[in-house]
Amino acid sequence: MDTEITHLNLPLSEDQARGLRIGQMVTVTGPVFTGRSRFHIRAIEDGIIPPLDFSEVNCFFHVGPVMRQEGDEWRIVSIEPTSSIRFERYGADVVRKLGLRTLIGKTTMGPRTVEALAEVGGIYLSKIGICGNQLAPQVTRVVGVHFLEELGKTEATWVFEVERFGPFFVAIDAHGNSYFEDLNRNLEDRMPQLRRRLGIPEDYQHTDVGGSVCS
């Protein structure tokens, strides 16, 4: 993973997105909008999306921010990114429908979203070594909020202006590459050698605990 940080201005162009590489450390400056499960479900199943110009606000931040109202203004208490893999069911459709260029979240996303980002020319940025309290001061302005009464503060769509937001790293690039999938493949390639070194029989079977972590 690169240690040098690249500072990006939003919205990204397709050429900018396709010029970024896996593992590259970046910050972003410009407009972002937020969403969680209800955003994805409503956008795809019900056709309900906030009235935004997604050519100008095309950075989707997977977060349910902790917000506090002070008079007529909103203040961010914390904005810890949420795990993006749980949005995989709808992620690719949202990317294509809105033409999203940048996704920000935690962990990674699956093959359908990887394919969609390669198709539209977009990237997925994942958090590393930062927490919501560190990110909050990097939000310079709360631009607005949509669906607040319907969905509440956590699931509503917030629009923020951010400055040097991050750093994050490119976990999925615009060419169909996934940082964590590469790690998994590398691990699988090395497992036979590791088993031999530890004296684990080749036919050893791990215990199946059942169920899945995320769906």
C-alpha cells in the first residue's frame, strides 16, 4: 500500500478515476452524500432518490452520521463509515443508476459492484486507521438533508462539503481490481506451503460453524 497521499477534488472525472491504482492513499475535497440500507432499497426497489445532481454530487459515503441540531444548524458529532459489503445486493444497481464515480466506506464490496465501477469508471475507497471523530472536523459544511422526517437522522441522506477528507485507500479501482480479493487469492496460493510448514495434513478440513457474516 502506498504511503504518499494524493489529494483529489470532487466530483472526479472518469479519467481521474481510471488513473488511480489499488492501494493508493487519497483524500477527497468537495461534495459527498450519505446513505445506508434504506437509501439502497428505496433507490432500486421504489425508485426514490434525493433531488441531487449526481453529475456534481457523485461521491456516495456509506455512513449513518451522528448529528446534533443546534438552533437552525446541524453539527456532526461522529461519522464512522459503515461496512459496505452489506450493501452488495443493491450496490451495483445504485452505481449504474446514479452514475457514481466514488464510493467511500469500510471493508470492501463484492464482484457485482466491482464490475459496475469498472463499467462506469468509478472507485471504492476504504477507511484505514481513522475513526469518525477524526473525520468530523474535515466536514466544512452541512449542505442539506433529505428524507429526514421519513427515515430519521441515521438513514436520511445528508449532503456535506468536505476538505481533505480521509485519508482512505483505493480498495477497488476503475479497472475491475479489488485489493481484498487480491489478498484472498494470495492467501489461497500460500496456504499449501503454510500447511506443510506447520505439519497440517493436506486433507485437513476446517470446522464449519455455519451461517454467514454478512448478506
